[in-house]
Amino acid sequence: MTFESFLIGDLTGHDFNSKQYLRSFKARPHVSKEKVDSADGSVYINNGQQWSQIDYDEMKKRYICATSLTYEIFVSIYDVNSRSAFAARCTDFTKTLAESMDAFIKKLKKPNLEARIIGLQNKSDTDALLHISNWISKKKIPLFEIDLFGPSVRNIAIDLHTGMSFNILMENRLYKPGELENKMTLEQFQRTLRNPAS
């Protein structure tokens, strides 16, 4: 059993976004930033960006990463059969993003898909999450991991060879208690979207 039916049902619950919401088969393992960056094919995506790769091979990207993830959603779709992947980092589920996800799936032959949704902070708006969840449910894509809300910054890598997700150790060491607590307010985050160079 995967977790898509849980999310759709829980989204309408009282205080759903008031604490971390986690559904996964096992704890997410760590990977050092040094290891991620030693794979020449690693790529980092920022808010509003999307990325895809069809048919993994040793000459293509090894990790897709989203670091300093706070008020955004990082959504990934992975095809186990071809090791193809799509990932996006967003605050809204736009028509353009939906069309890109549709186009990715249409390129695959007999796909065996798994999706992951990671991000947001406590009390974050859930509109985009609802639209993404409904899209995943409509496409009948199994949700293998959901990690939402909470007070922490996330640094995530998806291994495109295996489809697994990892916590990136940005300092190449385990974190101290509270070290990943998010200090940025929603208003500050929104200002970075309006003024990305500042």
C-alpha cells in the first residue's frame, strides 16, 4: 500500500498543516554534499524550476537536488523501469507545470511510476498541495513518500539511479539539534520571490 489515499483524506482534516506530516516506508537516509557534488551529473533546482531526464545512464545526471527548501513544494516522479525522472520546485501548481508533467509521462513506455512530495512549513497554505495531490491521484501514480510541514529547512537529493530520496548533509556532517530550524518568515520568503537577486 502506498500513501496517496491517506493524503487526499487527511488534507481536509482539522489542523492538518500544524505539524510535520510524514508518510514513508523507512527513514530517509543521509548523503554528504561532498558525495552529491562528486557525481558530476548532479543538478540543483530553485523555486519555480522544473527538470526531467529520460532513460538514466552513467553519462547523465545522478542526483536532482533541492536545498534550503522551506515554503515550497518539491515534487518528483520516477519511473522505475527506465530510471527516468521529473522534478519541480514550486509554490503554485500552474497549468504549465501540469502540462510538463503530462508530457513527461507520455514519453515513457509502460512506466512503473512512484511520486514523492516534500516541503512546506507549519501553517503553510495547502492550495498548491491539494492541486498536486489531485493530479497525482487522477493519474493513479503511487505516492511513496510524503514529508510536509514542520519547522525545519530541508535539503533533498533524489538518486536517479535508484529513485531513493536522501537528506543532504550540507556541511558533510550530521546536524546538531535545532540546527535546521527555519529562521525565515513567510514574508521574507515571498520577498525573495519578488527580488530573487537580493
